[in-house]
Amino acid sequence: MRYFEVLPTLNGRLVRSLAAVAAIMSFGGIAAAEPESDNEQANVLADCQQTDSAPRVVRACTLILNGQKLEPAERMRILILRGVGWSKEDEFTAAVEDFSSAIEIDPANVAALEGRAKAHSKLAEHNKSAADHSKAAGDWSQLIALQPQNDKYYRSRGIDHLGAGLHQQALADFDKSLEINPKAVDAYIGRAQVYHALKDRPLAEREFKKGIEVNDNYLPLHWARAEMAEHWGEDKLAIESYVKVLKINGVYEDARRRLQRLGVFTPP
């Protein structure tokens, strides 16, 4: 028998993460009895609400959801807490389920919509799934409807539109982000990534230069430029960009390894 065939289930779903299994089984299983004393209940609630250990969050929130009759608002809060715990354990399908249950209670709950959007995005990255990117974009659209001046939501939707292959929609989102916040360097990175996907190297480089004009010390900008330069076969530009990364963060070991791969063992 394969190991996964004997793992426990949660709401009918097979739990495959070893960390998640440990979180459940270490407390006696999903069907563990509800804590009897007020003190025990308080301890379980404290575990559900703490942020140091995701397995403890999942375990404790599950006990509360399975063992107590909760008012809708409190049930939604516990579902969101457990959804965050699942996300930290890379159990994104379980996270989507919990955030979706919370959204059924309050369709305009920002924390639940953000959590589900991010979980869909992670599933999309893991599964190389345009469909999951589209689901994430749908959640970002709901958030934009709630907060139309939140420039971060447009950038996040742009990333998922790009993942879904919707290049013009992605560019429009990054444009809107910059309209709201002209200093949003991540939007220039996003536009560069779109042009890179469209195989338009000059326009991608143009966006990097615009971003540098706004903030020349933004590490993700130079990292993205270095990676694209490598892809383009422009080793000189890649080296220049990785060196800039090290100037911003001298202990960034990945940049040193990339430079060594390009033949630079003692960065200037």
C-alpha cells in the first residue's frame, strides 16, 4: 500500500502534506474531543490565533470548527485563520476551500478574498495552470471593486493575467497601478515581464530603465533584469545587474552563485 493511501482526510479531502498530517495527528486526530474546560478551550483558541507555528494553527482551528457551535462571523474568522495556516504549509487546495467557505459567509471579506487569490496564484505556479491564474484574477477583480484605488491589487491581477496569457490585460493593470502610484517599481517589472513574454526585448529593457529612474536601489528590479539578461544571452548586462544586487545586499548568496556561473568569482 502506498503511504498516501493511509493518510487522514479533512472534509473528505486527502491530506498529503507530512507537516499537515503531523499537525492533525499530534493532537489526536480530526475527531478529537472538544476541550472540556474553559481553560482548555482558551488554550486551543490561543493556538488557533498564534502565528509562530502553522501546524498548531491548523490543528487548533480544526478542533474549534469541528467541536463548537459558532456564530457565522466567528466561524468565518476561524476559517480564515486556518486558511492562512494551510497556506503556510503549502496546502493551497485546502486553503482555497477554507477561504471559499469564509467568502460564502461574507462575500466582501477582504482577508478571505486576498487569501484565496494568493492561494490560487500559488496553485497556478505549482501546476502551471492558466485556469488557476484566471481564478486568482477573478478574486483580485472582486477586491478591486471593493478598493478601486488599491494599486497593489492591480499589480497582483496583472501578474495573474500574465500567467493566464492575457498580455494586454496585464499591461492595462500595470498601467493602472502606475497611474495610482507612479513610484510602484513592481509595475515596471511586471510590464518588462509582459514584453519578455511577447519576445520584445527592447521594450522590456525600456521598462527596467524606467524603474531604475524611480528607484535604483530596488533589489527585485535588478534581479529580474539579471535573469532576463541571462535568458537573452546578454552576459555583460546580467553580470552588471547581479553586481548591483550585491551592492544593495552584500550577503545575497544567490547573486554570488549566479556571478560564478557567469565566470565572475570576485565581484568588483
